[in-house]
Amino acid sequence: MNIKKHLDKGQPQGLKLCTAIEAAGDLDGGLAVILSARCTATSTWHQLIHTVRKLLTKTDKHLVNG
């Protein structure tokens, strides 16, 4: 997944995360904004990564299940 390489650059939380996700091309803008808002509420980098992975997993399942 391309998002990981953007996150590995040490992008801070919030809008820059949203930009990184959109730049990776893996999520549409609206979903990226929702993801960004949720991740901004996390307090540590580890929690941020966990939240991203959790939401992406839910998104992937939703897309697969139609």
C-alpha cells in the first residue's frame, strides 16, 4: 500500500495526513478527510498508525463486499 511510504516520512497528524493519503491515491478525498479527523484525535504516533490501519481494513472490507 502506498500510504505507508507517506506515513513513514513522519507526516504529522491532521491535514498533512489527509494530503498524504490523497497523494497515495488509495482513498477518495471525502474518506481521507474523515480518516484525517479521526486520526487527529489520537495522541501518539503508534495510535495514529493503528487507527489508520483499522479504518483502512474496514474500508477494504466494505469495498470488497460492495
